[in-house]
Amino acid sequence: MAAQRTHYDVLGVSRTATAEEIKSAYRRAARKTHPDHGGTADEFRLVSLAYETLADAEARRAYDDATTAGRTAAEGSRSARARPAPGRPQPSAPSAGAPHPAAGPVVFVPPLDDPAAPLASSVAQQRVHGAPRRRGLFSSAARLDRESDTIALVQRQVLSVLPAARLINGLRVPGERDVVAHGVLAGHRLALIDSALVPAGMYRWDGLRLFRDGRPTKHQSAAAAVRGFQNEFMPELNVTGFTVLLAPGGSLHEPVIDYARGSEPSSTSAAAHVVNAANLVRELKLFLGTGPDPATVNQSVLARLLDSMA
């Protein structure tokens, strides 16, 4: 029997690879395995899982300990993901000494063993579904890079602390030809995410327009997608949207965004928010982790979202 590939094998790096070498290898592998470039969603998920584990220092140590001790790569991955990294932001507890309900055991509705369940057990338990799909005749390498980076960010920073959250990539907006890059479902809440790669610097968001150096800039608004999914899934879901601005270099805190009064990401007056990566992580945890039944996977809703994948 052939030996199972390790996460290092998947990314094509040695066990002594630096964090920067791992990130570079991930981006190369993500491009190669992306469905737009001839890969498959399963290959892309393996690459994303490898990066999710190896990019986190504590998860990487746990994975190395497990595989060195003779356990399989899959066992090591589960062990690494089950062990939260010290210092990683966790959803705050609802009361002193009580665990956050989103961090509790995952509840499936209907139960996994229910013959009437709309999804196979393996599909319902899968954390990441699909990959962003081709839009138009040609695919932009920059788009693939930023969407791959967003997938890795959500996996590493959000799915790791919200066990019931499910990331679905490449969702067609109901009744439209448009595609939103990512959706994150937890309980009765759905967050839609698009991304843009922008120069580092200072930006201002007034709730409708994005400015850089006093001049309005174009950005992909999630507002139309939010309306489409909200209308389609009312009243099962509360839907919001984000456009995450990613700056070269991978800093979570770049670019810096100044918000006009009432346009802050936590404001309930807007259905679509413009954020940097750090704010995206914080707002996703807040929105998804504090909603109704955040530890629940509604299989019927998840099945409908999977049917809408582009």
C-alpha cells in the first residue's frame, strides 16, 4: 500500500520549510489545483487543508508530533485542528465561566442518521465545499490568488473556532448570473464574501462609496448578492455581506479603513460591509457566533446552498 501523503508532500516542501516558503508553495499549489486551471475541488481542498495546518505554528507542531509518532497524516490533521492555538482569538463567552454556544458540540438538523436527511453524512460533516469557479472566458491569476488567500484566512481564523460553520465557495446569486466568491453558514446566519486586492494605504468608506486619497474607487459590492440570498432564504437565514480588501504582503491590518459614522462593520444599518482581513475575521466571528443556534448545521439550508454552487 502506498504511503499516505503528508501535508508537506501536498505542498511540495520539506519539513524544515519556513513560514514564507510554505505560503509561497501554497499559492503555487492553489493555482495548479484550482478547477479553473485543470484541477479538482478535492485537490484544492487538500492544498487548503495542508496550508491551514502548516501556516499555524501551534497546529504545525501538533501535526509534526503526531506524524513523527507514526500516526497518519489525517489523524495528525484532526489532532492539530482540535487543539486551539494559544493566543488565537476565541468568541467571548456569554457569561462568566460558561463556554460560548458556538464552540459546543455540533448539532445536525435533521440528525446525521435520519433516513430523510437531505445530505450524505460525509457531505454534511465536510467543513469546506467547492472552490471558486471560472467567471468569463479567462481566469485572472490575481483573482485566484486573492480568493485562495480568503479561503485560507477563513479556514484558519474562523472555522477553527466555529465548529458548525461551513464554507461554500462559488455561489450563484439566486435569479442572477452573478457569482459571489464565498459563503459562510452557521446556524441561521449566512455571510457572503467577495475580495479585492488593493494597494496598502488609507481608505475611507461612507457606507456607499470607497475612497482612496479622497478619490472614489471601484469595488465589488456584496449588496446585490445579500438581497438575492435574503429573499431566497427568508425567513430561515439572516444574510450579510463583506468585501474584504487585501493588501500585498499579507498583513491582516492593511489597508487601513476609516469609517464614516454609521458605516462601521458592526452597524446593522448596512447589508454589505467593506473591511480589511483583520476586521473580516472579527466581524465573521461576531455575526456568525452570536446568531441563533450557532452550533447547528441545518442540512436543508446547506443542501440548497450546495445546489446553488456555480
